[in-house]
Amino acid sequence: MGCIILVDVTRPESLQTALKWRQIIMEAEETLESREIPIMIIQNKLDLVKGDLQENQTKEFLEDFVITNHFTGGFQTSAKWNLNIEESIQCLIKSVIKFLKGESLYRSSRLTQSVSSLRLSKLSVENSGRKSLIRKIGNKKGADPCNC
């Protein structure tokens, strides 16, 4: 069993809504006397980010948000460009397997990120295509996209 909470990277208030959903899930777990299930947060619509990044749109902000709020992991994605979609689902699957084995799901550092060194904090995204964005943020092949 696992959960993905999807938020809109262009709407900062969606992160607060994600916390409400996480609380609802935790309350259900307590009612069922269950261990905490893997809960991933995904900031979608990365393709809509224009100009300089707001604080809530940076990789570092998401990393801190994941750790502070005890999510299993977090990804920034674009469904339109199929960016990090498969990787985020694979990470959730790995986390569910760990959960079923009784292994620890949480880390105290580094955010899970599929394009292993997304440098979004300094990125200024323009009206350009997917290939241009991927070229700007870097795509290191062979790196483990999850580290779950």
C-alpha cells in the first residue's frame, strides 16, 4: 500500500492542501492500527514554470518540505513532457516493497529526484520546449533515480 499526493508547482497553496491530505491518511492509519504507509509528494506542471523560480518551486524547498513533513520522497514532474513520471512511480513501488518487508522508508537528507542533479533553484525557464528544459537542468544517465 502506498500513496501519491499530487500538487501544482504553480500554486504554493497546494502544498498546504497536501499536508491536510497527509494528516487524513495518518488518521486513517491510526484507526486501522497500521504502520505509516509510503507517501510521496509530486509537484506537477513543471512545464508551466516561467521566469525566475519562486521559493516553493525550487528543489531545495521541496527537499526541506519532504523531510520536515515526513514524506517518503518527492519529485518535480511534468505530465505534459513526461518528465519524472515513470521515475516517481518506480520510486513509490520501491518504497511499497520496503514497507511490505518492514524496512525503514524515511531518510533524513537528500530529496529523491529522478534527473539526479536537477538544478532548478537557479533555473529560469522560458517559453521553450521539453528538450531545451532537460538540456538546461541536466540529465545524468546511469544515476539511480530514486535511492528509495
